[in-house]
Amino acid sequence: MKIKDRIALYFTLISTSMLFAVLCTVYFTFMKFLEADFFERLTDRTMVTAKLYLEADEISRDALNTVRHKYLQKLNSEVIRVYDQKNRATFIGDTAQYWTPATIDQVRRKGRLKYTDGQRQVVGIYYKDNQGDFVILASADDQGSHNRLNKLLKIMIFIFFLISLVVLLLSRWVAQKMLKPLQKFMLEVKQAGARNMEFRVEENKNKDEINLIAQSFNHLMEELEQAFMLQKTFVANASHELRTPVTRMMMTAELALSKERDQAAYQKVIASMLEDAEKMEHTITGLVTLAKMDLDLINSKLVPIKLDDLLSKIQTEWKLQKNLKLKITYQNSIDPKPEILANAILLQIALDNIISNAFKFSNNQDVNILVETIKNHLLIHITDHGSGIAIDDQADIFKPFYTRAKEQGHHGEGMGLYMSKKIIDLLKGEITIKNSEHGGCTFTVSLTLISNER
């Protein structure tokens, strides 16, 4: 059963149950009211009978009967008896013993008596008179009330089924109206697939459960898209970077096996293959690092960190590990403890990679770091004393596996600056390069300074 049908069914059941309870309450209340009203009418009949028969001594019996039938409206199937002390019917012409002596005695004991005998209602009173003590009993069938109750019951049954049908139809309409955004969401979700990972469902402005589902789905799609991108990037990079050294190794081995060679030639071939194997090892390391880097970027959480503490930690580590001098200078106007929104581990990796390149390409000369602020941005200038970077190469150094380290006698996989760029982009920052007029190069990292936003 669909959700809208279940909602309509539950709402209808609740509504009809309440309606049924209300109708039953009204019916039984009205029934009790009619019953009490008829008892009152019967009581009035007995009192009038007592006044007419017992206190109007000077009026003859025939005259009393004439008054009784003329002025008192007879009830349906009415029976009235007046019993004397010996439980004999008197005054009224019909002397049949209609009620048992036990009932008559019960009226004497209680003074008044009301009860229901089948569809008939009975009222009895004990009346003391100068002629003696009498018991007056009256009984009648309230046929008019029964007819009214039957009509009321039929009307209520008709109303119950009519309202139940209307409530069912209205509840289905309301449920369909409420679930319309969910149906739209389901239709949009069907458009998502492996070839359409950038798809996102529409989020409305209502803060309801459907909007929360849409937000969760979009968040899931973002993570899936990142995962697919990681997979595609890893496969593409691996196929591109590993194919060349593998092909070269195979060609070198086939060439060495094509004919007999001396020991020196075989050693040269093995050395060449070893060089290609080392390059493959560096490439695989770089690929794994890249995949891990992307995964860390996806799962990273940004928190406020103090930049001066991070830079002091980086300065100490470079001095202790490689005995290299890293000079840090803060502009006079800067907050002594600037805060930025970042992941401390990833930001340190980004800065360490830039600093490592600065030492590497300046033959381990001192590297200077200048920290300054412009409006609400924090600028970190990392300057080396190397030969600088050619203008044509500046657009390529942030690409994965791009490196000119071997041309200058250094080792590298071309992954350091690529990872630094990805981290800075994650932090919604910017990284730029500028050659110095006196030689060397300056990398500038721009980040948002959150301490000025408070």
C-alpha cells in the first residue's frame, strides 16, 4: 500500500472513530432524555389521577371519568390503576389485577417507583388520603419517542457513511498534496546515475523532513561524485604514468635478449631497468599519495587554528630534522595571534611542500616567511633565494607529476605543489607565484582571517 493511501486510511479511521463516538454519545443522551421526559409525564398522570379520584369527593365517578377523558390526553397503551390498602383496584371501572401485590407493596415501601418493563415505562406513587392510603401505578409505551429515535438512528447512519466517504476523499487529496514534493524528489532521484554524478535534487525553503532528505541525498551525491572522481583520476593517472616506464622496460629487456651481449652491456640494461623501476616506484607512491590526499580533503573538518603556533611548529621541525633556517616575520600591524579556519595537518602539509621546494631549489639557503594582513585576508609570503621559476612553467607547476627537479639534479615526483594547491583550494584560499627582481621566487598563500570577522 502506498504512503498516501496509508495516510488517508489512518486519518479516515481516526476521524470516523471520533465521529462514531460523538454520534453514539448524542444518540444515547437523547434516548435518556426522552426516557426521563416520559417518566415525568407518567408521574404527572399519576398525580393528576390522585387529585381527581382521591380528593374530589364531591364529584361523582362518572363526572370524574368524563373530566379525565376530556382534559387528559391518553398516552399510548396507557394503563392506570388505583389500589387500596388490600391491593384491590378501585375508582376506575376496570378492576383487573394488572400489577402483582409484590410490586404494589414495593411502591408502599419506597414511596415512589420507576422502572422499565420491556418497551413500557412504569411509574408508581404511594398516596395518603382521608379516605385511606392508596397506591397509584401508571404504565404506557412511549411509541412516539421510539419512532423519533429510529428516525434519528437512520439519519446518523446516513451522516456517518456520508462523512466517512468525504473524509476519505479529502484525506487522499491532502495526502497527495503533502507528498507531492516527495513524488517530485523520487522522479528527480531516478535521474541520478554513474554517468550523471553531478546531478543534485532541488532543495526547497521549507524546513520539513522531505527537504532534509533532499539535503542528505545531495550530500551523499557529493561524496559519491568525489569517490568516482578519485577512481577516475587514479585510473587515468596510473594508466598514463605507468605505461611509459613499463613499455620502456619491456623494450629494453627484449632488446637485451635479442642477441648475446657482454657483461657490461647486461649491467647497463639492468641499470636502465632499475632506473625505470625506481621511477615506477616513485610514480606509484605519488599516485597513492594523491588518492590519500583527495580522500583526506573530502573528510577533513575545518576548525579555527592559530597561525603563529603552526608556523612556530614548522620552523622548529625544519631546524631539528634538517638543520635548515626558516625565518618568520610578522607585520607590525597584524594581530599577534591571527586565527584562520583550516585543518592544521593539511595546512602544514601544504606549507611544508612549498618550503621544501624553496630549500631544494635554493641549495638549502635561508627561506623567509612574511605574514601580513590586507582587510580580512591573511597573506603568507614564502620567499627563497634560488633561480626563480620561468613564466612559462608557472602555469604547470601545480599539475600532478609535473617536475623539473631532475634537470637540476634533485629528486621529486611532481606531487608536492599539486597537493599544496588542492589544500589551499579546499580552505577557499589562493596561492600565487612571483619572481623576485634580485633572484629567487615568492609563493603567496592567501587565507581568510576569521578573527576580524567577529
